[in-house]
Amino acid sequence: MKKFIFVTGGVVSSLGKGIASASIGALLEAQGYRISLLKLDPYLNVDPGTMSPFQHGEVYVTEDGAETDLDLGHYERFTNARMTFRNNVTSGQIYNSVITKEREGAYLGKTVQVVPHITNEIKERINAVSENADIVITEIGGTVGDIESLPFLESVRQMHVQLTENDTLHIHLTLIPYIGAAGELKTKPTQHSVGRLREIGIQPKILLCRTEKQLNDEIKEKIALFCNVRKEAVIEAIDADQVYEIPLLFSRQNLDGIILEYLGLKRKKGNDLKKWKKIVGTLRQTDRELVIGVVGKYVKLQDSYKSIYEALVHGGIANKTRIIYKKIDSEMIEEKGVESMMEGVSGVIMPGGFGIRGIEGMISAVKYVREKRIPFLGICLGMQCSAIEIARHVCGMQDASSIEFHPQSTSPVICLMPEQNAVKTMGGTMRLGAYPCTLKKNTHSFGAYRKNRIDERHRHRYEFNNDYREVFKKNGVVFAGTCCNKNLVEIIELDARKHPFFVATQFHPEFKSKPFSPHPLFSAFIKASIAKR
Ligand code: GLN
């Protein structure tokens, strides 16, 4: 029998529903259950791929090439569940599919309505990810009270009535604000938020309470009484130093035990959270710190490079080092000059992005790290900017650029492949998902991965222009990785005699890094940066 957990959020957004859902997944896996996770997003975009990183944060790419919400990144980092196209469902997808079916005549004779047509479609999508799983955790995007998420809430309410009592469980993540002037934690917003859920027929059984101060017994009793939940099901979700502590914080309050009890499932005697304790211990115990510069155009929003920051933490774990990020806005480099902005960094990472804004700053940053021999990891746009920099300042092609920025460039070292030239629509048409790559021996990349063939995820339209391979080679560039079947450049490096660590990849290694298995390129980059410091 399949079990379904639904996670909603109340009071304000950004409480960390994704991390909470991922942590629940981790705890249930530790109990030996197979889990699957699903994110329901209330917006009308078919996927977040067409949104600006400033609107939405990072777009997380799955192995099968879906452009998804960044919470799927947390799911993959915290659990063994593999995310696919099916694990992120938006209102846009639901309406798209219902309207397409209507035109095909699938509902012939009927009036097509939100209930039951939209809600049935939502329920089908939830069931679709339950194959191979004992428990499906569904996170509902948005905040209770939003107009947009009502069809999702109605669907999960129906599932609760249609399935047996202990096959579904509603968990609500809420905020207990601390009012400094009164010196008090306040429960009223939570009471209202749960009241709102009850109005639409949902009674959460467990409350995860985000708070900056500990919740005492009295407060827990009050929340329990007013929100109609058991006191031991009022779980404190106190601000944590780092996200990997959260499964442990939850488990200490027996969240796993309470969930299993509600679902009528057995609890194992031992609790296999050893691997979590180990990484948290490493992060806490180390007194080694390393400053890494993150040079990009979206640094103002923490969420824009979520997986990059996490992969750096993982690279730090592999080297028993705590990473301090220095966020460097590439547009500011153009204004303030590169020297002052890069002060104090032991290594530089340059993530992906789109459009011409901030590009010249990124190119100056590459020139700086190349000349000062500072360890460098360029990713996607970061790789394309390093190719442009090398073309301009090492190979002597002053006008070198990407045709994304300068379509008239006489040295288009980054160009469009013929198949992309024909593309007319924007959504889901980039080179997306996992592709194989063959590594060259005696390179930094080979040294890191220690194998010939790797698979990494992609999300880009433009590629290195093969017409320039020879010139680059003559100037000390090593093509360390190429796509096995397409002859596309995947990794460029500088000759190890010229630079201690200069690696730039067309793919996004950050999406596959996990705290328990740090990505080899991130580990190698951090190691090289420690040596530089
Ligand atoms: N804008 C570049 C391209 O489309 C890089 C994309 C990225 O960094 N993800 O090829």
C-alpha cells in the first residue's frame, strides 16, 4: 500500500519547505523505506526554465533534461530518490494537458472544470511518481491562503478522503515569530494559517515550527491546543547553522517516529543516521576556512546559484574545510576594477548565466585568475567566458566573443550548433540533461574523476566553436573532455605547467554533487585552492 505525505507552508514564504521535505525523505530512507518526492508549483509557466534567476532562483536540471524547481536539488542531495520530468508539476503543465485533452475531445459532451478535471489531473500526477516508492512526499509550493495553490490543496484533501485514514498525512510548516519588544514568541499567525487549512478541509497532524528561539513546553501546548494537533507533533524547526543538521534536529524530536505512527508503518529499532552525523561533525569540527570568490551576474540573490554553493560545501567536506563565499558581482567588476574586488580569494568559481549584462566583468575576472595563477572553475557561461578571454588575450583575437553577445563578432569562439539555429521557441529547447563525455588522460579532470567516461548535465544553447580548436591548442589550451558522439568541447583546461588549476566545463557538475559524495571536480578545485592559500 502506498503512503502519501503532503507538506504545505504557512504564514510567509521562504521557510524552507524544500529542505523540510527533503529532510523528511532522508529520515524515512534511514528507516528503510523507499521514497519519492514531488514538487507542485502553482505558477502558470510550464517549467521555471523561462523565468529569470532573480524571479525564481536556480533552475535545477535533472538527468533526463527537465528544467525544474531548485527544491528538486535538495531532494537529490538529501535522498537517493532520482528526480525526473515527472517530479516537478506546475499549474501550467496541468492546464496545458487538460486543455489539450479538451481539444482532442477527451471530455466530449462535458463542461471542463477545475473540479474535477484539473484536480483529477493533479491526483494522477501525484500517483505517477509513486511507482517504486513506499512513501511519496508531495511539497505544495506557495503559502496557504494563496489563490493559486487552491486546486492543489483541494486535490490532496480529496486524496485524504478517498484513501484509507492512515495512508495520507498532512504536515504544515509554519513560522513562530519572535517579537523582540515584547520578548515573546507569537503563535497567532500559526493558529490562523492552520485555521485556513481547516476551512478547506485539511487538518494537519504535524506542525514544523520555524523559529529563532527554542519553543518551551508552554508554547508547544498552546500551539497544540489551538491548532488541534498532539503536543509531541509540534516540532521545533529552529534556525540551523547549516542545512545538513536539519534531519538530525528533526529526528531528535522523534519526527520520524511520529510520521511512521500516523502512517501505520513500523519503526526500526536502530536509526541509521550515521552518515548525517559524520558530515555535520566534519563541518563543525574543522577550523580550516577557505575563501572562494563566486563571480557571477546573479550573486545578489542567494538562491540563484543554490547547487553551486552546496557543491562548494561538499568540496569543503571532502577536504575538511569550511568554505566562506565571497560573492563578486561581475557588473561591479566593470565599475570598480578587478583587483580590489578579488582581494583575499584563494580560488574562483564562475557559474552559468544568460545574456550580455556583466560579461566584460567576468572576462576581466578570468584574465585576473589566469595571470595570477589562482585556481579557477568555470561552469557553462563561466567556461564560455574563459574561452573568450583566452581567445582575446592569449590567442590575440581582439574581437573574440560569443554570438549570444555579439552576433557580428569576427571571431565567434562560442557559437550555435546547426540544430540550435533552427530552434524558434524558448521553452525546453536548450541542450538539456545528461550527455556522455570522454576524458583525456593526464589532465586535471581525469585526475579528479579517475575514469575515461563520465555523464554530466547540461543546460545551454551555445557551444565552443570547433574552428578554433587548433589555435587554442597551440596556445596551451587542453581539451580535456569532449562529448563522445558529437565532437563537442565539454572541458577546457590550461596546461598544468602554465597554471595550477584552470578547469572550465560546458556542463554543470554542481547538479550531481551530494554531501556524502562530493563532486570530484569540486573536491579537486577546493584542494587546489587550499594549496594556493
Ligand atoms: N548562455 C549560455 C548558453 O546558453 C550559457 C548557459 C549557462 O550558463 N547555463 O549557452
